[in-house]
Amino acid sequence: MKIALLAILGLFLGALSGAAPGIGAGLAWVEIAQTTSFEGYSGMLVFFTFMPLGAAIGGTGGALLFALLAMRDDAIAIEREPAAGPVRSQD
């Protein structure tokens, strides 16, 4: 369950962090390729092509990264060890 929850968290965070570079790459493409802005074509190109691609790549990478971290129990401490009970004195 821990692995699945961390994979979903990685998917969400990866999608968010992948969409921003996707928008940046799309804006760079529009400027370099001199894409026409007639009726918002360049904006649609950026937000319907580059942003979803960046989000998909980032989401996949984030989910894989978080799932790998969750499978390695020694690398990340998710669960706490139970606290030791009261110390009994030996009278």
C-alpha cells in the first residue's frame, strides 16, 4: 500500500513539475520555428501539445522514482519503529 500511495504522489508531483518545462519548451519552439499566431494557433500548440507531453513524461518519471524509493526500505524511513515500553528496574 505504501508503494502505491507513494507512486500516486510521485505521479501527481511529477505531472506538475513536468508541465512547466513543457510550457517552456513549447514557447521556445514557437519562437524558434516562427509559428503563426493566427487565431491563437501558437497558444493551442503550446498548451495542447507541449504541456501534456511534459506532464506525461514528468508524471511517469515521478511515479517510477517514488515507487523505487518506496521499495527500498533502507533508503527512506516511512514507518516509525514502535516505541520501547517503560524500562523496568531490577530490584
